Amino acid sequence: MSVLITGIGELTTNTDDTGDALVLDGDRIAWIGAAAQAPAADERVDVEGRAVLPGWVDSHTHLVFAGDRTAEFGARMAGKPYTAGGIAVTVGATRGASDQELSGVVRRHVAEALRQGTTFLETKTGYGLNVQDEVRSARIAAEHVEEVTFLGAHLVPPGEDADTYVDLVRGEMLDAVAPLVRWADVFCEKGAFDYDQSKAVLTAAAAKGLGLRVHGNQLGEGPGVRLAVELGAASVDHCTYLSQQDVDALASSDTVATLLPACDLSTRQSLPPARALLDAGATVALASNCNPGSSYTSSMAFCVTTAVLQMFLSVEEAVRAATLGGAQALRRDDVGVLRVGARADLHVLDAPSITHLAYRPGVPLTHAVWKNGEQVV
């Protein structure tokens, strides 16, 4: 069935296409232009002057988990510093949860994100940290989201030797998980995996045909950005602490700097140097990093608002980073844009322009959402 959407007050396409109307045909966009020139369609929807933009593309989440880390958050707000070690708490809870419980958690958060305009999601394993539970996490994730990443190298399980665990991750665990995922990731950070360990995991994953991602430079300057650029990773995520050399490396590569501002606020870190990255010519994405420990939000609008009000991005730059930027971080050209042939993923705001995302911080502005051509909100 085809749907003609008219009455668009402001259309953000992330392309050169303009207009005040568009046609959805099945799960694709079939036409964009002026309403007076619109082709016939089976159904017509008037959005009455509201803004229309691509659905959010959230390129970094951790949704396969169980348990609660409210106490850790409270302690952090009282002054305790964030460390990577809290991941082990979630690992224990996740291993003890049933498949049904884990599926329910993922389903609930995907639905929550969709109600806020997120139409395309990546999520990771990484709370299993053994072969059985990493495979289980990948399988469950693939049932609910479009892109799945293997993050067996999230943390060395307590009591295990780091190098021995790395051998497991890049050997038996990778062999078992690889058929279920598109990407591999590693937490290249103090308290997690060093440069050599991270490179060993990613090199093995690349040999299996997986695309590469890196958690890097979250807790301080480190080798994460250098490793990501060196190996041609699609993205390096966090990028909270960057040297000028890191900024220059990202600007001269096609590795996307994925910024996770909700995480930085929740862990009381500095916010990433988004303005410096864009001014240098780097490609920037915004993502939620939704997870139970360091960023328990699925709100991409919150990330956009933060990027505008506190990270010195324009509204247009922030929205682009949360749509097209996320798509580029996932090496997708069919989402994050509104153009003929792209997926019919639309976000209609209850506002006349995208500026209201930052102008009215904290106000729910999602009016309607189409995903794959079907109106779901």
C-alpha cells in the first residue's frame, strides 16, 4: 500500500531532496517533492505543519541484560568514580536469567525506543562472557534488532587470566558467535583490554568476515582511536578523551566517532569534543549507549539536546549525527536518510521544526513514527 504524507512544515532528509510531501510505497520511500506535484497514493496523511525527519539510528546499545544497578548509580552520584568493573554485576545477573526474561528486556527497550522515534537499532552481546551465554545473547539480540555486535571482549571475567580469556574470545567463542552477528567490538580501555589484546580479538574477527567496532577513549586518552583507525573499524565509540592526534586521525579516516553523551553525564565524565571533531572534518554519530550501568536511557532526543546545549553542535548537526551519522557508523545507506529507495522510516515531531528538540528540552515531541512503511506510533 502507498501512503502520501502532506502538510510537512519542515522536512529533514539528510540529502539534497526538499519538499513538503513524500510517498511511501511498501517499506520504501517512493517519492519526495512538492505536494502539488505528488503522485496518487492509496492513502493520504496530513501532518498539519509538523516537522518530519528520518527515524533515529541508535548505533550503540547493550540491551541483552538482566539485573539492576541502581545502587551503583546512586553511589556514583554521591561521588564514587565510575570503573569498568561494574559490568561484572550485570554479567552475573544475565547468566542467571532465562531466555524468556532476556527476550522480554530487549523487547521492552526496543518498544520504548520506537515510541521515541528510534527506528533502527544496533545492540551488543557482552554480558555473557562465556561461550554459551555469548551465543545465547547474540541469538536473542538478532530476534529483536537489525544489527548485532559480538562484544565478548567487554571485560575479563573476575578470577580469569586476561590473556587466557582473550584466547577464548578470539578462538572458540568467536567461532560460535560469528554466524549470528555482523560486527565485533572490544573495550580497549584501562581496566578492560589493552592495545595488543584488543588488536588480537579484532584481527581474528576480521578474518571471520566481521566488521569492526571499538569502545575507546572513555576513561582517558588511550590507544582505542589509534587501533580503530589502524584496522579500518567502522566506528570508535565514546571518544570522551581525545588528543589532537586522535582528532586528526579520525578526520583523515572513514572511522566514525560515535559519541555517547548520556553515558558521560551518567558517569560524570567530561563531554566529548564534538565541535573539534566536526570542525576537523571527522564524521560524528550520536548514540544512546543504553545499558543498565552507565547510560540507562533509550532517548536519542536527550542525546541530541545534550549535543546542542552542552557540546556546541547546531541542531542540524546533532540531528544529522543521530540519524545519518548512526547509519554511517553501521555502514548503512538505506537508513538515516529520506530519499527515494531508502527504508520508509519516518519520525514526525509534534513541533514545526527540529529546533524544538533543543528549544524545548525534556518535552516528549514524538507525534508519529513509521518504520518499514508501517505507522507504528
